Amino acid sequence: GGTPLIMKKIADKINLDALTVTGKTVGENLKQLEKENYFSKVQRYLNNYGLKSEEIIRDADNPLRNEGAIAILKGNIAPLGAVVKKIALKRELYKFKGEARVFDSQHNALDSLLRREIDSGTVIVVRYEGPKGSGMPEMYYLTEALATVPKLSESVAIVTDGRFSGASRGPVIGHVSPEAAEGGPIAVVKDGDIIKIDIEKRELNIIGVDGEEMPAEEI
């Protein structure tokens, strides 16, 4: 029952007039829950475990940490943004630079990885796996296969217009937008292009072509 309480706590930051599948607005749904004493029932449930709701869901002025678990990166590969779960990433990997190996499907990337054709320092680019490209499947098999090789899991990044599961770890960046099927820049990345990831600066860019670095304006 946590989501309605979160919505109640941030009511001043969300669109309460948005229509929902109940046929009522977000605001009307929250008022209905209040009327039904929903939030009191939740607290009574927590009382069984000696807990208060604020121990489970922090108030905005009392955060668990100063930053959230994810970061939105932008750059010439993802002008509309991409997502990385930085909380599952070692800080020494916040900056990563490597040569691209480009695949037009997760299956092809996984096949290449299993054939041990991926080297340390590689940025695996998987495209045409976005919502329009293929329905946006989870990159589960690729990330799990990579995690089984300790040497590569700490030295290979993944950039894709597909998505990841909540269990993903390491330098994996998804939801690149616009996606390849919409003609996004990720569609023209080539093998050997140099990709730089900088999570501190929230940047994701091609900084070189055919193995040679060059100024951004030339790119």
C-alpha cells in the first residue's frame, strides 16, 4: 500500500487532475482513499510490527540519501535522455570510456558475448530494442551473462534503447531516447566509435570515430 501514501505526500508536485483508469482523477482517487480510512488501515497494519509509516516512506525534508538511485544522462547519443541505476555501480566506474561494439538486437549481442568476442574496455551498444523497435524487451539475458564473467562485468558497459530489470548492476545504460527505430542518434553509432560515459556530469557522448578521438563539434 505504499504507492498511494507516496502520492499523498507529493500531492503538490503531481497532476491531480489527470484522468485514471478508474474513471476518476488522481486527486479524486486519493480523496476516496482518505474517505475510506485507507491510510489509517495501513498504519494499523504497520503497528503489528512496531513500525511507523515515516520509517518506511521518508518525508521529502528527511531523505534517506541526498540523491536518488538513478541518474538521467544526456548527450549526442541520447539528446532526450537515458537512464542508469547508479546506486548499483561502483564509484570508480562513474567515468567510463571505450570503443563501441554495435548490435541490432539483444540476441546478437548475447551470441557474441558467449563466443567470447567482447573484450575489456568495450561499450556494447544494443539498438532497435526500444518500444517501437521491438516492444522494449528487458536486457536480462545479456546483463546476467555479463555478470558471470567478473573480468568483463567491471570493464564493459552497455548502452541500449531497451530496458533493464531492477536487478541489473554495473555500467548499464538503458532507455536511450530517441530510440533507433525513431531515427535517434544511436542508430548511426558504428563499431570502433569512442563512447564516453560520465555519470557525475550526467553525460553520454560519442567523442571519437573509428578509434580516434576528436572534438565534439566535428562529431
